[in-house]
Amino acid sequence: MIAFKLAYKNLIGAGLRTLLIVFVLSLAYVLIIYMNGIYQGWDRQARIETIAWEVAEGQYWQSEYDPYDAMTLTDAHAPVPAALEASASEGKAVPILITQATIYPEGRMMGAMLKGIDTRQKILSIPTNILDPDSEEITAIVGTRLAKSAGLEIGDYLLVRWRDVHGTFDASDVKIAGIFKTAVPAVDQGQVWIPLTTLQKLTGMPGEASLVVVDKSPGEGVTISGWDFKGHDFLFKALEEMIKTKTVGGSVFYLIILALALLAIFDTQVLSIFRRQREIGTYIAMGMTRKQVVGIFTVEGGMHAILAVMLGALYGFPLLLWTTKTGIKMPEGTDDFGMAAAEHMYPYYSLALIIGTIVLVMIATTIVSYMPSRKISKMNPNDAIRGKII
Amino acid sequence: MKNGSIITIESLIKSFPIGGGEFTALNGISLNFEKGEFSGIVGPSGSGKTTLLNILGSLDSPTKGQTIVLGTASDQMSPRVAAMLRKKHIGFIFQTYNLMPVYTVFENVEFPLLLLKTPAAERKKAVLEALEWVGLTDKIKSKPPQLSGGESQRVAIARAMVKKPDLVLADEPTANLDAENSHHILQTMEKLNKELQTTFVFATHDEKVIGYLRRIIRLEDGKVVSDENIKK
Ligand SMILES: Nc1ncnc2c1ncn2[C@@H]1O[C@H](COP(=O)(O)OP(=O)(O)OP(=O)(O)O)[C@@H](O)[C@H]1O
Ligand SMILES: [Mg+2]
């Protein structure tokens, strides 16, 4: 208790120096929380969006299907298993058939994926209700990214060429019935969505699909032969990797700020132990043990972290709260990384993040405060009293 | 140990390592201090006064010989025991005052009682009483940088006396003070010595201090050359 009171008095007594250190340290707190909040928010948002638009609670992949190898697509189709077909009829599973295609917008040629999606589906946000499987024309929907890069508008016709089950080329105009806006580039860039039954007809693969999106993951041990279930663990692996890389990159910035603050504290400690030898000697003469005196100085240095929490909370709390309300505008092209990114990113500051940061900074501060203080236990009190050391 | 004696020193030798060899600062000192003494160790610079005083205050330990300070022998004096002894029974007064600059006068004087975990109400009473002894009740809220040298040393006396120790050790307490202030603080200490029966041991070469002493121990080159009681 004495240690805290004394530390507080000494810090306040040091005035501007304390204020500066505390400010820089508070900046470190706020930045660490802010930056990690962004990544956590991004991660959360990307997951939520990806779940809503692309993966739901998981996907059954036809065993040949491999999204990273376009060559496999030719063989990656099979009749939708009966169990999945049953839930598909209730809209709780979404069979999707995928075939490689070439599109010819404005006379240009672009590679694309032609995807047939079950229009009865109720679990993905893709507005499949716009698609009409019974129409004479082939109705298609695309995302805003493709619409922009291919110069498409609602009502436009787009020439699409694909191969059927025998490898024979075929081509037709599709009518753009709708353009949707999504944060998930995977369902947008280079993706042309048409009704499942239509694509099955066009390719000669009736009743078949390449993958089936489902609204709940199967229990342990439930398998469907010829189909592999891919859960969130698998589907988000790439996302996690990407977030991790970005987090590491972003942390360099605040680690420098933190290091600066810690260095300043270390320096202050060394200086104050040197300048306050007399005080140290006096404490010992008054009956404190060296350990207690080391304790006083350690608490004093560590208290920077406590004051910084208060100062940081003072401006950081409203600031961070504000960013969760308004979000942060993402720079153009952020989603070119292939990561789901809305125009506005809402940071997410978890309690664990805040407490973790505070604990981390406090431990670091205490360590750099303790290291120079250990010198006290080697001081000769007689010399210290007279300020004779060095 | 004689009845009423609070410090006994026998054949004390204190040497410091310097360079390759040793320097003997105190060389075969035997002394006895009794309760209520107002005594001083007097001698030229470098004669070993401070070294002796620090051993009396258990801030330092003898190289050879025995000391018994307030009933604790030097060979049983662990750092913890020594700290406890100083905390409870010994007050120090320094040439340079050594007040804590960020604390008010009140808080400086209160500090030894905080170490002793004295309850707040009792603390306040004792601090005010100690400040009354030294005549500084009007400065309780001041901080050391705002005080004159004489006032600072009076605060230091109050700080040393507030726990009513058995022994007060004062190393050149007047060295930074003018004549008037020196006499003032010496009179204060003399009064406290009489009222509270506190034992005072000074280390000094100041004639003004010597004039107040009732026992003068003269030290030269680490040896006691004379030890006389003065009738007053
Ligand atoms: N820690 C130490 N290491 C080496 N020598 C020391 C140490 N402390 C004291 N000495 C030496 O011991 C001798 C006595 O020192 P001390 O400080 O006791 O003298 P003093 O009588 O108090 O002198 P002054 O009147 O100048 O204060 C001096 O020669 C000093 O240099
Ligand atoms: Mg001296």
C-alpha cells in the first residue's frame, strides 16, 4: 500500500515526463486493441458474410471436386444423394453444379464459372428467387463485381459458351435477370449463376451437382459415399491464414510504439534510481528491506501502465466505440485478396482482447521497471545515503 | 552488558577493501552507550565517525569484534533483523536532511509510522505532536523544496523522533545550517533527550554541536583517543 501511494506521488511529482510516457503507453494500448479489433472484426465479418453467401454450415463436395484445380471440374459431378435431395426440396440444402465457361461481354472474352444453383434454396443470401427455371430464356444473376468488369446491366444478354458432359462445346445467350451486391468475392467475381435444372439440361447432367451446401453439419460418423463433407474448420482455413499474415504485418506498427514506451520507462527507471540514491538509502535507514525498496521502484515504473490504462480509456473508449458504430471504410480493392470485405469494416473488440492487451502491457512494463531496480539490492546504503555512488 | 546500556562495542575493527588491499577505518574500538546519553563522536575528517555511526545503526556490520545494539548481537544481525531494529528503535538524522521531496512535511514525518503499520488516528496524533516538538505545526502542508535548511532539518528530527525510538543517530546534522539554526535544532534535540530519555549519538566536528554534548568521544585514525563526560 505504501508502495502504491509513494509511487503515485513520485510519478505525479515527475510531471511532464510521466505524462509523456503515460501518453505513449496509452497509445500503445489503444493501437493494439484497435488493430487487433480490426482484424477480429474483419475475421468475424468475413465469416458471417461467407457463411451467409457461400458456405452456410458446410458443404458436401463430390469427391473429385477441387476448387483450386479447374481441370477436375469436368469430372466433378454426380447425382445428388437421396438424403441431400430430400432436404434440398425443403430449401435446407443447396445443390450447386459447376462448369467452366467462357463469356463474351461486349465482344471480349473472359473465363468464368457457370454455376447452376437450386432455386428452392432458403439458406444462402444469393437472390436465387430472381432466377426462373421454367422460362424459355436462360435467366442469370451476377454480382456487382462481375457486372462492372463485364459492363453488364439488368436486361442485358450475355453470350456464354460451355462444354457438355461429352466435352462438346455449346453456346447460348443468357439474360441478366438480376445483379446482387455481396461482400464475398467468391460468389461474385467470374461467377454466373443460373438455375440448377437449366444447367443440368444444358450440360446433359440431369439430377447432378458438384457440391451441396447444407444448413447443418452432419453428426460424427455420418458419411455419404462419393461425397466428402467440408466443415468450417476446412473452409475457413485459407481465411484464417490470411488474417494471421495480416495481423503479424499490422503488429509491427504497434510493437514499435510499445517498445518506445517501454524504453522510456526503462530509461526513467535507470535515471531515477541513480538520482534518488539518497532516498533509497534513507528508506533503508528507516528500516525498509532492500526487497521492499526494489518493490517501491518496480511499482512506480509499473504504475505507468495503470495510469496509461486510465488515460487510454479516457480517449480510447469513445474512439473505439465510435469505430464500431461507423465502421472503417476499406480501401478499394481490399477484396481483391479474395477475402470477403464489405465497404465498411466494423472492428470487433472482444473482452478477451482488451483484458489480454492490458495484462500484456502491464507485465511488460513491470519487467522493464524491475530490471533496473534490481540494482538497488546491490547498493551500499551508507554510500546511497550520501549520494556517493558513481 | 551493564545495566541500562543500549550499545556495547568490543574490539571493533572495520576495514574496507580498496584496490588490492584493505583500508582499516576503525581499529580496535570498545565503547558503551547508556540510555539517555547525549554523546558525540568527534574527530577530523576521515577519522571514521560516519563508519562508526553506521555500525551503531546496524546499517553496516563490523569486520571483526562484537557489537550489541539494543540487545541484538552483531553475529545474529541478519539484514532482516537489522531492518526491523532500525524500523522500530532507531532514528537517523542526516547532514543532507534526506526528506522525500514529493511528500508534504506531514507525510514525511508520517512515513516511519506507515512502515510500522500504526493505525491512522494514532499516526495523525503522533505526527502533530512531533511537529510541535520541532515547532513546525504551521508547515504541515508544505513540501521540502519550500523549506529552509533549518526547517528541513527540523522536519528530519521530527521524522526521526515520531516513533519515539530508543536511539537517534545524527551525522553532522548542522553542517549545512547557519549558527542560529544550528543552535535551534540542538536545543530541540536536547529538550527531546531530556523529556523522552532518547539516547542521542552525534558524529560531528562542529564546535557548536560539541558545546551541547555531555559526553565527547574523540576519534583519530579509527581509534578512540579520549572519552570524557562533561558535567553540566
Ligand atoms: N565504503 C568505503 N570504502 C572504502 N573506504 C571507505 C568507505 N567508507 C569509508 N571509507 C574510508 O574510511 C575512512 C573513514 O570514513 P568516514 O566516512 O567514517 O569518515 P568521517 O570521520 O565520517 O569523515 P567526515 O568528517 O569527512 O565525514 C575514510 O578514509 C574513508 O575514505
Ligand atoms: Mg562522516
